[in-house]
Amino acid sequence: MSTPVEQSVASLLRPEVRALSAYHVPDSRGLLKLDAMENPYSWPATFVDEWLERLRTADPNRYPDPACESLKASLKATHHIPAAAELMLGNGSDEIIQILLMALRPGATVMAPEPTFVMYRQISASLGLKFVGIPLAQDDFALDAERFSEAVTTHQPDIIFLAYPNNPTGNLFDRSVVEQVIRMAKGLVIVDEAYAAYASDTLMGELCRYDNLLVMRTLSKLGLAGLRLGYLAGPQPWIHEFDKVRLPYNINVLTQISALFALEQHDMFVGQVAAILRDRAALMADLSQIERVRVYPSEANFVLLRLLRHDATTVFTNLKQRGILIKNLHPQGGALTQCLRVTVGTPEQNQQFLTAFRAELSAGH
Ligand SMILES: *Cc1c(COP(=O)(O)O)cnc(C)c1O
């Protein structure tokens, strides 16, 4: 028997919303957090003081600058965004994905290779859009040119998301295949460069050479996940329209001031990224010494692993018991069967993970 409120919920809300499960964020209290691709380094005390000084200039009683002009100018300069491109900012790139999809016609088709970032599918579902996932190559998660272009021809997607590098697999797709998809697609292609700081390639330089290409980035994985700031760069006519769907004050005053301050600390971030890249290489080298574990190549600040003999869920649960939180991808099934994803931490954190991981595997579950 359902209660009156349950009956109202059932009759008033769209069935696709009721069918969703909310995005699950695990409780990480007291755990070493290596599950969410956060930068492990905090700021030196002098920077924290300077930052807090800057925050004193905020007027919390006033609405923030709706256009974020100074922040956009700073992003354009520091991220080498082509002069011809326009920017739209989002409360994280998650919000940008939502804005993009809200602007499409009802019943539009969204396409992405899979496995990939789950929010493309999740937000499409919440808006009642059709989502078509095209499997990546089984062995190395490559974007298969023939299979993907065939799917584009068949489904004529209104929008395609290509995470470059891809999450959770960590690889960059073959750039010539990406450009082939951009050329053949009649719809929009969003190249999601959330991990640009850690990757050896970018499509940013191609902006405005293709009418249907937009590049999306976020400051989250670089080291500002708490601020929630992402951006979409591309031709003015697209940005102009998407900007109408964006809520007017989506970037709050604290984020605007803090991001502007952080972008001035360029050298600190360059140093942190260099350390993470160095430690990614060390972590991968150590992991590949472990038998019965497959380590996938990474262009991001995380490493994808497949357990060839052990049960990923058991290992994940036991690592958590030992105080280490990573991501268990096994429940997603398919190509991610027995897969785990670990974020690159500080050298000490990586050692802590490696020690516990080795102990778990030799415990022989
Ligand atoms: C983390 C991630 C995002 C979302 O980032 P936010 O800006 O924190 O919302 C988008 N795309 C990919 C591929 C990601 O891995």
C-alpha cells in the first residue's frame, strides 16, 4: 500500500526521474581518499593567508557578477583558449553537461562511447533524452573508428560526448578518430577535457576550426574540486544560446574570487601537476610488478586496474577496512568487470595504498 504522498510522487513526476538512482558519493570520513581524482596537495600557509585576505573583498549581500568577466579573461589567458572562442562557466562541468542537454529538443539523441563518465547517461535519463552508448574496444578501450562512425550514421546523434582522456579508463582516444567523428557528425561534439592538466594532448587548438566542436574543462581535477568551476569553450553562436539556459548567478562570489586567485598561482599548480605525473609513473611501475593485475595506461591523475584472479569487490571492501577508499568499478559490469580505479596521491599515500593492496592480494581471496 502506498501512502498519499507516495501516490502524488508517482503521479506528478516523470517516470524517468523516478527510475533514476541518485549519484552515490561514499562516506569517506576517516579514510585515505583516493576515489575521486582530487589533487592531494593543500596550499602553503602563505597562500592561504593571501587567499583569505582576498575573500575579505567579497560582498555576500550582493549578487555575484553574472558574466564573470574577469574570471573568463583570466581563464582565456592561462588556458590558451583561442581568441575567437567564447566561454560559458558552470558550477562544475556537471552543470555544463546539464545545460547542454537541457537546450536540446525533446526526444534528442545523446551518444558517447562506453564505459565513460556516467553523468552523460545519468543527466540524459533525468531529462528523458535517448542515450546511446557505443562500446569501446574490449582490449584497450580504444575508440573504434568504424564502429563509432557507423553508430553516428545510424543514430544521427544531436550531441556526442568524448572524454579526452576518458574516465574511468584513463586513455586518450586516437586523435585522428576523434577528428573524424567531429567531421562526420551532423550534431555537436563535446570534447570533455576534465584531465587536460595531466594529458599529453588537447583539442583546444581546433576550436572554431570546426563549427560543431566545443571543448569542456573543469578546475576540479587540477586541484579546485571544492570550488565547483567548469567551462565550455567554443564558437559564439553556440555559447550565446547555451548561456540562456544557464541560471544567472551560477558561479558564486566566493568561487569567482577564489578561482581568480588560484589562477594567479600558476607556478604552484605547475609544480603539483609535475609531482603527480612523476608519481603516476612510479605508481604504475610498482603496480605492474604485481602479478595477476593488469594496469592500463593513463593520461589522467588516476590509474585503472583489472584484477585477473581476485574479486574486485572483496579487495575494495578490505582496502576500506584498512582505511583506504578507492573506486570499485566492478558493479558497473561489462567491460569494467573486476576493475578498480585509484587516484594518484602523494608519494606517501601511494605507498600506503600499494602496501595495503599487495597485502590484500597475497591474503588470497
Ligand atoms: C570529474 C569529471 C567531470 C566533472 O567535473 P566537475 O567539474 O567536478 O563537475 C566531467 N567529466 C569528466 C570526464 C570527469 O571525469
